[in-house]
Amino acid sequence: MKLFHSLTALLSLATLAHSIKYTRLTPSFINYAAESRNYKESPNTLYITNRNGGLAAVNITSAKQFDLIALWENDYPIEGQDRLDNFMVVTELAKGPDGAYPTSTGPKLHIFDLSLETTPNFELKPFQSIDLSGSIDAILHVKLTKLASGEIFAIITAGFAETVEGGVIFVNLTPHYNTLTEQTDPPYVKVLSTGIDQPEGIIISPTSPSTALVGGIKSSKIGIIDFSDFQNPLVLEERDDYGAQLVGAKKSDQPFSTTLNSNYVVLAQWGLTGGAMILDCTDSLNPKIVDETGWYHSLSLSYSNRVKLYKDLIVLPLEQPIGGFATIILEENGKLGEVREEHYPIGEIDKGDSTVDSSKSYCLAINEGGWVYSFVAETNAVYVYCVWEVTGIGRSCS
């Protein structure tokens, strides 16, 4: 691990020589940003889950704009999020890498109605919270899907759970989605045990709403899960040497992606050998590797995390001791092109707080004009860059 820290420091020093312009923000409503997403339904609104508590909705309409729209303020460890139309869910973790969160009320799925998000009356407050502690002791990330039958499911990974090995949870939220109101009847819940070690990343196949790809924190495998029969979901295959976590993105869930083939997904490879992998999911039950970053780039892209797609770019936050993000050119044929990195100033980790020893980033976001909002987890800072200045392509942000 010391070798990795030294390597990262050297890479950071080299990158700082680029003198890329940035703006540093310190908003009070960020509290250990875990996942940040702007959705096609409302691409100018960014939702940020905070592992130290709460959910924020932020306006990112114009260049460098970062104004709070609404805040669900609490101490709950919130991380995963997903949206389908005006229906949104977030996960409350219960447990993390260091054990139970003292402020958690248990593994819960909090459900929101976003139909008023563009009005002055918008209030960010869940209309129902579903307690999953009767089925599992911890949850992590979540994705929503609409099956061919019209039923709406939340598919949830359980990376730090101890009651079920390799847990993936299926929750039927059809009545909640259809009515956007609290339901008195408990939802159908199914828990599947897999061979994925501490499942985290999950993505629904772009070619099948009933197929999920799952990666794990302590795993190099990808799990292919068929839940067309949601009462009997099946792990069809677990393939090795794909990388850890495998948090992914596809064209349909990214508001400004243009180049990626709609049948492809991009997976971030977390771990010492990081980077990105592109999978062709034309056959949803048998995805094939199109391309991945090579060994040289994989070292400099160690601990790549929640991937974003923007026009012809892949953008990866770097969960490194001196964090930052990387850009990868996405070619028309699905191959990966030039890689560039940008790291935060080294002084970011020297704030006079002995508990802050890293400027790692789990997540970032990009607005329509090409401005990157990159979040430093431990200091709650937000760095704003023009993505094209980092790529060196010569385009400008608006």
C-alpha cells in the first residue's frame, strides 16, 4: 500500500504541472459525497447522497453554478440512488467498511416523489421508508428497472452485509411507483446469495430490463443475474478478472452521452489496477468485452469509481489518496482512446485536521456545458473544471 501511495503522489505532482484552471467550492450541504447524479428527466438538477447524512438537490444549469434547491437533512448514512420518471429511491447503509454506523436507523430504502422538482414548492422528503432489516443487515447501491410485465423493481447490492453472503436484494415497488403514495402493505422482497464478494456496483443491462451485472468490493468477478422470474432470480455466471466494484454507466442513464453504443455499458474498475472496461450487451446474458484500459493506464487510474459519460468522453473519479479524475476519449467503434488525468492540489489534504488524510473522490458530475463538479469525500470540497481543458482537445465549456 505504501508503494501505491508513493506512485499516486508522483502522478499527482506530474499532473499539477498542467496548471489547469479550477474553482474550489465549500458548500455547507455536502457531507461526505457518496454518489452524485443528474438524470435525463431533469439534467440541470444534481442529486448528491451524503454518507455522513442527507440528500441534496442542486442547480447546475449554467457554468459553475452550484445552488441548493432542496435538502433532506439528517444524520443517516445515505449512498445509493436511482430514478425512474418522477420516482426516486436512495439507500441507507446501516453498515460500512468499519462496521455499523451509529447514526443509522437500519438498512432502509427511502422513496421520493420528484414531480414538483421544478416548482417553488419542491420539498425533498421521502413519502415512505422501507425497512429491510427483516431480510438483510446492510445495503449499498440500488438500481430501478421496469420489467416487461410493467412491474417496477429496486435491485440492491449488500456489500457490507453479514447475514447473507454476496447478497443482492429484489424489492417490488410497483404500487409505490404507480401512485407516488405510501403503501400499507409490505412489498415483496427477495434476497439472493451470490459468489460475488461484497457486492457493490450494479447496472441493469441496456438490452434487457431483467438482467443485472454486479461487481464486488473484494472481488474481481462480474456476476450476471437473470431475474425475469423475479421470484426465482438466478446467477447465470460469475466471470473472473473483470475488476472490483464495477460501478457502471450506460447511454440511457446519462443525460449528455452521445457516442457510446446504446447496447454497451462502461464499467469502472476499482483497485490497484483500475481503469475502465466496455462491454457489449447485445446478448444480455452473454456480454462481451469490447475494450479496456491497458496496464500502463490501469496503474495511473487506480481506484476508478462512479463513471460518467459526456459526449465522446468517459470521466472517472479517482478514489486515490490525492484524488482527482480522469478522462478517456471514446471512439466511434467503442474502443478507448487517449487518457488524461487531473489531480487536486496536494494542499487539499492539509487542513489542520488530523482525521483528514486523503482527498479521494467517489463521485463527480458534469453539466450540459461541460463543467465537471468533482467531490472530495473527506473535506467536502467541490472542484469545478472545464472537462475540455483537461482533455487538451481544444474545445471550450459553455
